[in-house]
Amino acid sequence: MIASAPSSIDSKQYDRYALNLIISGSYDGEGKPEASVVCNLTPLRIEDGMVETQPAHAKSIRLGSLAHADEATLACVGAIQATLQQFINAKGL
């Protein structure tokens, strides 16, 4: 993942993120999609073929529900769910 605002840590630029993403999807009683989201973005840089990360500077997003999520989060989760639906259909699951 490419950082929109690279981090400067110990005078080094970290222009990427290592991504750890967990989405647990379900439906509410009315059939509307619901999800909890955990996303960790760890600053990452590549120099001279070596990968360096800064786990102590990771950014975390944690949502127990989409009920109060902002538009950017809803759009992201919707895009992920749509892509996963395409995968389910392609695999005949």
C-alpha cells in the first residue's frame, strides 16, 4: 500500500504500508450488511532491495460496527465486499 502522507522516522522516509486487514461480515435482522473491521498499517520502506518496517509506528483502525463509520470507511468496506463477492462467484462458492 502506498502512503498518501509518507512517514519520516529516524530521518528515513517510509512511503508504503504493510497491511494487516481483518473484516468479519454478517447481516442484521433486516438483512442489511454489517461488519467489524481491524486494519493495521505498518510503515514500510524499501532501499537497496531490503525491506524495513516500523511496527512501533503502525496506524490502527478498529470498528466494532459500521453503524457510525464515515463515508470513506463505508466505501472501502463496500469495495472489499464487492471484490470478495466476485471471487465467491468466480469460484462457485
